Amino acid sequence: MGYLQFLVVFGIFFVFGVVGFGVDPSLRINVFHDFVPGAEFEGVSQVQGFHDESRAFLFQGSSRGVRLPAATAQRMLQKLRGRSEFTVAVTLRQEKLNSGAMLSIHHAEQRFLELESSGQKNEVRLHFQVKGQQTHTEVFPYTLADNQWHKVAVAISASHATLYVDCNRIYERVVPVPLMDIPGDTSFWIGQRNGAHGLFKGVMQDVQILVMPQGYITQCPDLNRTCPTCNDFHGLVQKIMELQDILAKTSSKLSLAEEKMNGLDNCYCERTCSVKGVTYREDQSWTDGCKNCTCSNGTVQCETLVCPPLECPDGSIPAYVAGQCCKKCQLMCLFAGQELVEGDRRAVHHPSGLCQLYKCRGRTMHRVQSGDCPELHCPEAQQVTITDRCCKICRGHDFCAEGHFCTEHSDCLNLDAGASCSCKEGFRPLRQDNAYCEDIDECAEGKHYCRENTMCVNTPGSFMCICHTGYIRIDDYSCTEHDECVSGQHSCDENALCFNTVGGHSCSCKPGYMGNGTVCRALCDSLCLNGGSCISPNVCVCAQGFTGQRCERDIDECSEGFVECDSHATCVNLPGWYHCECRDGYHDNGMLTVNGESCEDIDECKSGRSTCANDTICFNLDGGYDCRCPHGHNCTGDCIHDNKVKHNGQIWVLDNDRCSVCSCQMGQVMCRRMVCDCENPTVDLFCCPECDPRLSSQCLHQNGLLTYASGDSWTENCQQCQCLGEVDCWPVSCPPADCDFMLVPEGECCTRCVSDPCQAQRVRNDITKTCEDEHGITRFSGSSWVKHGTECTLCQCKNGHICCSVDPMCL
């Protein structure tokens, strides 16, 4: 089946699985199914809904706490945990100007999923968790707070978000992939963000989370889809890339194996043994001194030679022969009552000083010439006469230098009358003259001195006492427990305590620090805010752009004179940062310079932005324009605004913003916010909330410790908040970042461009810029893999650059 055919069949199967047979209950989270408002849910009551097929609830008042019981919440959230595609659906009627959350799933300060509607800003906002424990907010300009019934659904499929209102697709956006790693003690709120904020006011019905991207079809069955979702497609692409990866690795291994097999066809491999410079083939046997040896699978295996008993004929006796282990029968000579064998010599010294030398040959002692004696260089008292030669020798003569029969494990010793063999230490004799010796296995025979915590290992002529793992040597025969803490051979953090244990050690962070002992981080009682780092107990080092004991205060670079913007731009302070925004009458030319040098004049005349009436001529000016009356004409000075004629000097309030006042002045429309005169009893409190003296109009800060007056504004968690009788927050406005590698620094809210790809959190991937990993496999930009031979090193391809990082908690 072809790739396209597979997609089509997959899509058809998926559609029939959803629509033809209804939604699988395991994919549906019906929030109101077990919802029973009791006394603890003050401000919530059951009312008539949009239809009679399910229950609807009215949410009102400003002191309520509607949170699902922990067991119910965990049962519901288990279906959502780990999913990257889902739909939030609700049927609602929201009061005008109300700003509130329909549902909110959050843990401490982390918002995993929240859907809210702002009647103050006329926006629908979707908040969800993404990679790096960041909260992404997608804002859809749309008015739901109009006291009318609406069916609302927001569908997430991989990197796409779609807003449906009343069965119409309103927006479709590209967004980061959601990360639903929801902890066990997460709270599930209904009709509010938490116990004090984001209170929804109005009626809600059919509040559902469907773990599928096409959940909107439960509200609007006629919008049935016929194609796979983006997540389906991305999943297929990922599987194909994984198969390509496996195929490439398998092909490489098969090619290498084939090369080796081709080489093996032309050779015969035989394991041999090499002994004393001689190579022996498999199963070949030989005699090495007093041992019979065999080459077996490349290893020499020897057994002690057993000499057979000898029964020698008359005229011969058993005697050792050079180069052989066992005695052989040799011809015997009798001389002065001694039994001598072939080659033995004896000297007869006469009292007169004469000497005769005899040698055993052919069973008879034959006289031989002794030759001239060498001159001795020792006193006469040190001169010795011996039995096998006529010449005297000096005491201490080196008989071994004249030749001997001692083998490799036997030492030649000089005695007074000749040489003798003695087995080396750790060896025992294999025959009576000690010419051949074998190693003593002290470990097997219990003849060693190894003590506790050691293991005896036999060596030629001796033995070794090896320390057990985790122990350290005291002397040659004993070991004690290895104290890694004292020796410094431990893995504990510098801010941890090391405890020696049997065979190892353990680490525990010092008081004021937290972690697993291998990695310890300072613990601050009041956590460092805005990306600040706790470097020691209760000491914070703030990220750039913040100050204060807890890094709680944003540095206003604009007002404190740290920034000098271009004359065509004005400085706008942001949490932890700033940017130079083009002034009215200017726009950015696309270069997006930091200081606003890229701001250039807007030609209002050519672009049609001027409000000059038809009887005047528009002249462009730097940062504005002028409406000039032609010479000799009598011009009215009227303005054109929203395709309507406004007379010169006329003042009016905007239809869509009752707080803005505009006037026509010689062809130009000038608009400004209404001036608030709190002394005027008829002042519009909607436009001038700061003039509202009522305590009920005050707002409580998110931390529950601060109180704001009506009209006050503040920044909290990258949200611009304002007190308007109730708290309404919206994402901080950020300048565009038009680059390949982007980063949101810790503690800041806006994306910045970076030159180092490995610092980037977001990459504008170019599939033509690939990487080659350590196996020689081509990787597309955006793909990631675990580095070969490691478990904790993750690598990622970023537009031709390979960036690898180690997870320290994985080690």
C-alpha cells in the first residue's frame, strides 16, 4: 500500500471510529457528570441551560471556591496525562464585561491547561504547558462576554490550535506542542482560576475535555472531518523517520557482516599456542621438562609426568640423562667401591703429589690426561682438592658457570665440591636432584596469608591478596574498608555530607541545601523569583534585568537611563528586559534593530492612512502628515474617519471604545484616552476605575498578600494584569524575533535572537540543513537521538548543528 493510500485509509477509519460509533467514553472528560454543588460551592446553582439534555449551572458572586474533589480530579486528569492532542468544549452565556476562566488545571504556579474569556479585552485565551515548564498563552480576539449563548471549542492537534465558535472555525494557529506531564496533586477548578481570581460569571453547560483533536464534532456533528489531523500526519512522518533510522543502521551492520563473511570464506582460523618461542597447533602435545602439555583451544594445559619404575639389567643402573625428566638405565663402572655411570670422572691423588684421572667409558674406567693446571690466585690454605679432577681449586669456585642441568624454576647452587640444583621459592621438586620444579598453588593448598576482605590469587612461585571491591589495601595480606570520603574519591556535591558505608559511600545535602547528594542546590526560604538562582541559603543572585532580595523587582531600564533608543523610537520596559518601539507615524523596516534604528517614516498619504477630506491635499511629513488647502480654495478642514465625514472642530467618542475621545482638527483626527477627573461625580468609572472609592472594587494580588485599587496595573508571570473590579490579565506584548535561533532567558517573558544554536530553545527548522550523527546517519533539523554508548546524553540537530547535553539527574 502506498503512503498516500495509507493516509486516506487511516483517515477514513478514524472518522468512522469517532462519528459512526460515538465518542469512546475513555476519551471524554465530562466535568459536570458528577458535579453536585453543595454548601461549599456558594455562588453556584443549577439553572435552565441552552438545551434540556444535560445540566447547566449559574456561576455568580465573588467569593466561591469551586474545585473538584482530589479523587475525582485525578480520575479525570489521568485521561489527559501525557496527551498532546485534545479539545476543550463548553456551551456558555457569559455576563458582559466579565473576565473569567471556564476551567483551570494548575499545580502551584504552573498552569497546565486553562481556558478563559476576557470581556474587558474581548479575547479568548488558552493557556497550556509546553517544553521547559513554560506556560504558553494563545490569544484569540473574540467577544464571548455578550450575555448570549455560544458553543465554544478549542482543538489542539500537535502544533496546531483551532478555535470554533457556534460551529464556525474562527481561527487556526501554529503553536508549540503541549506537554501534559500533570503531577498527582494538581487542582481542577471550574469557573475560576483559583480561590480568588479569574471568576467566571454566567451560565455554563456541557463542559468537556475530549482527548482527541476533533472533539468539536460533539457540539457540531455536521463539521465531521475527512482527513487525518496534523498530529496523525506528524506521527506518521515520525514513524517513517524512525524506520529510516533502523533501516540505515541495519544496512550498515549487514554490510559490515557481509564483508567479514566474505573474508572468512578464504581462510581457516586455528587457535595456536606459543611456548618459549615455539608455536604448537590445536591438540598438538609435547613434553616440557617433567610435564606433558597439550594445546587446547589456544590454551596450554599441562600434567605432571609420572616416571615408570625401572628394572635395569646387570651391568647398568638408573641415572638421570641431560634433557630428560625420568631416569634411564645406563652402563655402570665400579671404582674403589663406587658405582659410576658413563662420563663420570674420578681422580687418584698419591702421597707423592702425583695425580691420575680416570673416566667411566664402556663399563670400564679409563685413564685420561688431566692437562696442565691453571695458576691459582688464592692462598694455599684456601686451595681445595676435589674427587673429579686433579687440579686444585680455590674455595668458592663457581661450578655453575661450568654448566649445569637446572631448569627455569630451579637455581644452581655452588657447593664446596661441585654444583647442585635447588627449587626456587614457591616451587617444589619434581625429581630428587631438584633440576625440575613445579609451582605450588598456595591458594588451593591453603598455604597463603591472605586475611579478611581479600581474595587469594595464585601467581608463578607466589600468590597475591586482592582487595574486594570497595576496600583499600593495608599491607600485602590484608585490606580494610575503602573510605572514599577521606580519600576524596567520592561523588558527593561540595555542599553535601559524605558518609562511608560498607563497600561504598552515601551523600546527603547539608542543611540549607536540597538535592540527591550528588547534586545539591541552595534552599531559600522565600524562593528566588524571576529566574534568580539560590547560591547559598537565603542568598539569591538575580537574573539580568531584576533586583531585590528575592529578585522580585524588575529594573526599568527605560526610566533609569540604561537605554538610549533612536529618535524615531520610544523605550518600552518589559519584565527583565526592554525594547525600542517605533513611535506613532513610524514602522519597522524589517531589520528589527535593538535600538530602533530600523524605524522609518510611514507615508500616510500613499498608504491611505490620512484623514484629509477630499478638498485638501495630503503632504507627508516625518512622523506624520499635513492636510493643506490648495491656493485659492476655501477648504472646510473636515476629516474622514471610519468612512464618515467629521467636521472641523467636531468631538466624538469611539463606537468601539467609550473611553477614547477623538476630535477633527484641520483635516487630522486626533484621539486620546478620556481625562479622568475623580472630583466629577458623573465620571465614568468604567473608563476611570482609579476613581472608584468602593472597597468592593479593590483586587487581591495573585499571591494573596497585596491589595490593588481599581485601575492599578502590574506584571505577574509574564502577564500584564489590571484591577477593574476584578483581575484581568493578558500576555505581555513582545517585539517580534525574526531569526533562526531563539531563546526566552530564564526570568524573562520575550523571545530573543541568539547566535549559538545550542543555546536556542526554539529553532526555525530548515529541512535542507541536515546533520550526520556518529553512525553516519543523516538527521533532519529538529530530530533528536540518544548518543551512542551513553544513556544520559541527548543530541539534537539544529539547522546543520549538532547540540548534545547531559542530564545530570540521569547520571
